[in-house]
Amino acid sequence: MSLPTLLPGATLGMLGGGQLGRMFTIAARNMGYKVIVLEPDTGSPAGQLADKHIVAAYDDENALRELSEQCDVITTEFENIPADVLNKLAETLPVHPSAAAVEKAQDRIVEKEFILSCGLLPVPYGVINTNSDIATATKDLNFPAILKTARFGYDGKGQQTINSADEVEAAFKETGQVSCVLEQRIDLDCEISVVLGRNQHGKSHCFPVSENVHKDGILYQSICPAKVDENIITAAQAAAKRLADKLDYIGVLAVEFFVTQQGELLVNEMAPRTHNSGHFTIDACLTSQFEQQVRMICGLPFGDSKLLSPIVMTNMLGDLWIGKNEKMSEPKWNNLLENTKTKLHLYGKAEARKGRKMGHFCTLGESVEEAQEQANAIFNKLAAD
């Protein structure tokens, strides 16, 4: 059944008030839409800019009723919204992405089984639900490996490096013996991301593929275009589209891939939302990932995702605010703003903490090498002061 087209003036509901919701809100309001955010944090980045901020838990019945009565469509900015909340809202208005799609990304075990069901390869892994699973989980894996909690892990949280089978039991105990996956550490060449939009008619458009650089399990930079072979780019985009099709997805989906030293493409994980590695699209593409999200949930045509310039996106964590002497201070923004090819994006978070994403900047250049050189120089100046 074809869904109605929502034109500017309609009201879009956003579950979640973080920086992804903030950038979605900016894109939507620029296009003439109203945005209502449901988020328990009174000072949330998205709530600051929305037309209305409902301060309540995601499963608060009164808040959900208010949201459903005042919105024309609902979307999300992170994958840990309870599926029953999305299903409840879907009884009265469109919800994109669907609860069924979001659920697949909420549990690493379910996610990997889904990846395999699509004929794609995840990282070699074993499943550990109890101590009795450890022998089977480690049988065919090489070490070192990484033990990851099946749920609620991101940016390196809920992860432990395991150097031998003998270390698994103690590490599993440290998690509280929650369900985990044990992933073999890959002989990695690089990591890449595909961000795509998919509409209600089953058509998908991909953004240019980015290459990702991590520090301490957190994304440091995304480089676009990715410096990988064209056949890898084609295969990654095809794989991301296959996942989106199997999910019957509507909205923006991000898929992270590992490229091994042997040239093998492995699916790392998927995110049923816009993604940190897609922030470069705001400054370097004709259409940003956030505008594309608006377009997909409103039944509008795709925006052109063409890359206009090589670009490097650099994350800024709270560490830059805290500094080496542990004293809180604002970074010296003149070190960044004096570069005329760099764009600053701050998220409006009141409190800086180590490892917390406070903002990012995008540096454009004639080549990715030039952009990365300039981006690193800026970051190093910010970190040194």
C-alpha cells in the first residue's frame, strides 16, 4: 500500500534527543517541517532545537499518546527504542524504520544471524549465553578475539580483548554473564561504511562510501571518498542494499564493513538510522543523510547524494574540553575557524566527559590527502592547548 506524501508543514516525531536527532531537526526545520522530540533528558541536543520537546521516558503512555496525536510520522535516532513502543505507535501512524527492522540491530546475535540469512558474511564469531557455551564458541576461532555484550554496546563499550581461550570465562563473568558474542579479531586492511536511503517502493540510493579510522574503539575520522578498490565499493553498496531489502526498510540505514588484508568483505554491523560516519554528507554532498531521512519518511523523491568535494570528518570528544591537566576549558576555536575549508558542528551538550561526542568538524580539500593533513593539524592544535 502506498503511503501518503507528507509535505512541508507536516509534523515529524523523533524518538531520541541526541546529536543525530539534532541534525535531523535542523534539516527538517530548514525544509519547513515541524519536529516534536520525545526524550527524557531536559537539555537534550535535539530537544533544544525542536518545535516541541516532550520530556518523558520512551515508554511513557501519556507521552506516546501526545506524540501520536500531534505527529504525522515517527522516526528514531538510535536503535535501542523498545520494539513494543514502535509497534504501539504504528497502530495509529506511520513509523519508519519499523520495529521489526530496529529489533534486528538491537542484539548482536540476532543481527549476525540475519546477516548470514542474507547470504553475507559477518566476522567469524561464537555465541556465549552460559559458561557451557564457551567451549563451542571458541572451538573454531583464532585468537586474539573480542568479547562483546549482545545488547547495548557501542563506541567500544561492553567489549573486551581476549588473547586466549583460557581468558574467556573470566571475561564473560565480568560482563555479568549476559549474552555475548566472541568475535575473531580480523587481519584488517580498513573499515568502510555505506549509508543509504530506501523508500517505500523498495528503491535505494547510496551515499559515497567512506573509510573509517578509529581510536580506542570510537570513530576518529571518516574519509570520503574511501581509498579502496572500486570492486569493494560496488560489493559493499550491493550488500547494504540487500540488507535493506530483506528488512523492507524505509529510512536511512548505515552498514559498517571490514575489508581484510586478503580483500575479503565482512559485515561488521548495521545501524537503522543516520550514522556518525555519514556526517560528511552535510558539508560535501548535494543532500545530507539527515535530509535524506526526512525525504524517505515523508515519501518524497530521493535527494541527489553526489559528492562535491573530497572531505574528512573528525570527531571531537570531551577529552578536548578536559585537557591533559584534567581542568575543564573550552577548546580554542580560532585554531579551527581560521581554516576556511573547515566546518564546525557542535552538539549543544552541557557537560563534557571523556569519550563523549561533543561535536565534529569537516575539512574539505582538493584531495583526501590534503583534507586529512589539514584535519589532523587542526585536531592536534586543539588537543595541544
